[in-house]
Amino acid sequence: LYDTPDATKVMFVEKLEELKKTSDPVVWRYKESQIRPDWITALSGTISNYKSAAENPGDKYGHISPDKLSKIIKECVAVSAWLVDAQAKQASLPKYEKPALLCADMEKKNQEIADYANDILKEPKPKPPAEEKKEEPAAGEDKKDEVPKEEPVPKPEGSGGNDVD
């Protein structure tokens, strides 16, 4: 390129495209390696949150059947095993190889487990059984007919609140 003093813009663009063919994969692997720990943390956090919600449902999720909660736990264990396996594969690879653990895959797994667990956990609590209404409204009507025992008597405007006997 620098051998020709009369290089045109087209020549520079072609040379740039040629260089990008080799440099783009390197840049992509670098960026991938930089954000991978964040995605591992995010996916691990999602797994632990849903697993703990399913193992200890408490009042919030106590109404959901144990079978459904065990499905969430199984899914969490499966994704966790996948993550550990992929991390082991990635650790054995040199940095110049294509990564075995892609952030896009972790994002997809994170979304899948969240959707799966949310579908189960969003099950509404059953309404408490309706109690028979007693005749309380009739008793309340009797109270409406009663006159209050004492009504506050308004003070005359000129007294100023200093009543001395």
C-alpha cells in the first residue's frame, strides 16, 4: 500500500477489509472474555435465586405444589451442571481458540430458566373459602338509627375560648 505513492481510497478500503478479516475474530474473543465473568455471575445468581425460592417457598410460594417446585429445582440443577461443564471446557482452551462458553449461550440459558420458573411461580394463591355472611348488615342498620350520645356544642364566636366562671 505504501509502495504506491498514488494509492486511492479504494485501495485503502480493500486493505482495511483484508486486515479486519484477521483482527475481528481477535477483538470478538477479547470482548467475549471480558464480559464472560459477569454473565457467569448473573447466571449463577439466577440459578441460586430460583432454587432457593423453590426449596424454601415460605408464604409467598407455599401454595404451589411440591411437584412443580421440584421441577424448578431440577431445571436449576441441570443449568448449573451445564455451566460447570462449559466453564471446565473453557478453562482448558487457549485464548486464541473459539470460546466453548459463549455469553450469548449464557444469556439464552438465563432467560430460559427465568421464563420456566416464572411460569410456575406466578401461579396465583387460591382464594380463601368464602365464609357465610351473617346478619351483621342488619345489626349495622340498627346502629345507624341511634343518635350519637354527645355532639360537640359549637362555641360562640366572640368567646375566644377563655371561659372563666
